[in-house]
Amino acid sequence: MQTNPTHTSLVAIGDSFTEGMSDLLPDGSYRGWADLLAARMAARAPGFRYANLAVRGKLIGQIVEEQVPVAAAMGADVITLVGGLNDTLRPKCDMVHVKDLLTEAVERLTPACKELVLMRSPGRQGPVLERFRPRMEELFVHVEELARRHGALVVDLYGAASLSDPRLWDVDRLHLSAEGHRRVAEAVWQSLGHDPEDTEWHTPMPATLPPGWAARRVADARFARQHLLPWIGRRLTGRSSGDGRSGAHFSAELGKAFWVTPVDHTNPGPVTDWRQVGH
């Protein structure tokens, strides 16, 4: 692998994990690992371009239909694809169909970029996801097989003990915190061949005393009321948190994706703001 390569463009596709939930910014938008990664890459490449097309709640079939063709047409140096996990969390899931769709996505994206990045998504410790873990692991085995077959990179977040720690997850227990997203950005950064900025991203956090019984029960009740019951309701009714939404860098009005690039795009260095290009 090339050391410290210079990539001039990045397209990220997928679901809420790539959209950036729950790395919430003061203006109500989400940042997440893909934005953090793009900012690092832009600091090395004047004129860098970035597009995040991911939308929360999307199933792999929706990603293949709505995002893959758009990403493939953009001619990016790097494309990241993370999808299929929402399918595994549904009450009924045809894993053969899910794996076939993921295969289709990889086959369409591989010739459309210089580097395709796949991931074994992180898994939080806790009882809610335990019943779905066999499906998740079946999906991750397929991700590894696709990567070997097509020369894609795989970032193993599932095997990182640090990212299973509940303290790196939001109160909804489905999405990473800001610190979790920072660690994912570091993992992808290193997998692309860059020198580490944090050599300990995969190291578990120092142990702390767990909350008391009463505090845990209060947190469990709040989680069930605010997050678990609405999530179950959406699963049972076929609705999605992403219904009616488009990716951060996709114009629903124009029906096309657009790039963003640092405002000071002619000079490498810290990214303080982005500007829209490509219309």
C-alpha cells in the first residue's frame, strides 16, 4: 500500500453510520467520520472534492438504487460503501438477497474509483443487538469475500474492542458518539495508507465504575421510551427515519449530486469551512 497517498476526491455512500449520526453539531446537522476523514484528506490535496450521499435508515436495496449509480458517475478517487446492516436489524431479512445486492454494489463501484473502501461495522455491547449478531457476522464474512475478490479495502471496526464500548455510543444505542466517529475516521485514514494521528484508536477506554442500579434503570426506561419503541414501530410499519431525505450533498431539486470543497481550496492545511461546487 502506498504510504501517505494524495487523494483528490472522496464520495461516501450508505446509511446513518456514514451520514454521521449522532455526531451532532450546534446547528443541528451531523458531522461524523466521513466529514472528519474528508477534512484530513483535503488538507493534503489542494482542490479536494467531497460528497456524502448517505441517508439514515436506508436499506441496501435503496443504497444500490439511489446512491450507487450517482457515486459511480462522479469519478472519485475513493468511494466508501457501508450498507446492509439496517437490513439485518429487520424482523425478517433475506440474507441471500442482501448479499447479492451488496455484491452488485461492489461490482458497479470497483471500476468507478481508484480505491473502494468497505467496512465491518462496529457493534455495541448490549442485549438489544445480540439477537441480530449472527446476521451481522454473516454480512461481514461476505464483505471480506467481496474485498478479496475485487481488491477493495476492508476496515475492521467490528474487531476493534474500543468501538464496542457503550461509552462510545449515543444514548439511542444505535449510533456512535462524536468520539466514536473520530476513531472511525482514524481507522479509515490509516487503512488508506496514511501515517497515524492516533495510534491508540482501537485501544479500549480506561475502566470506570459503572452507573448504579437505579441510574441504569432510569437510562433503560428513557432509552425504551425515546428510541427503542419508535424504532420498533418503524420496523413493524415499514417506515424509515430516512423517508423523504436526500444525502447532504445531493440536490433533490436538481436531481443530482454536487461536490463540496474547502473554501480555501488552493492551499493545503486545516479545513475551516466548505463551499459547494459542481452545479
